[in-house]
Amino acid sequence: MMAARKRKLVAEPRERPAPPEEKIARLLGMLLVKDIKKKTDQVPLLRGVGFTVTEVADMLGMQENHVRVADHHGRKKR
């Protein structure tokens, strides 16, 4: 009979809380686009006020590549 292997429990790294400035910036960004229904229409506004692709992707729950494409199409419309 083979003995069952014991699995080591590995603690997952904890996320660091966001600094207050980042929380305020995210809140202001969300207020900017709150009345816009489509996420793809929100992207160019958030990018235009200075949010990075990664930040916009996190805020809207999108993939970074999708954010880049939506930003390109949004700027092209203007």
C-alpha cells in the first residue's frame, strides 16, 4: 500500500491595500463615466484623463488588449 502524500499549505500573498490617492483617483474616474452605458465608450474618457491601460482594465473588468482596442476606436471616432 502506498502512503498518501501530505500537501503543504502555501499561504497566498496578500494584496496590499491601495493608497488613498489611488482610491480617490478611481472614484473620480468612475464618477466621470457613470452615465455611460457601454464600457467601450468609457475607455477613451478614462484614458484621456490619465489612467493607464492596466488601471482602466482593472476598473472596468476588461482585458488590457480590449482596453487598447476600445481606446483606439474611441479616439478614431472623435
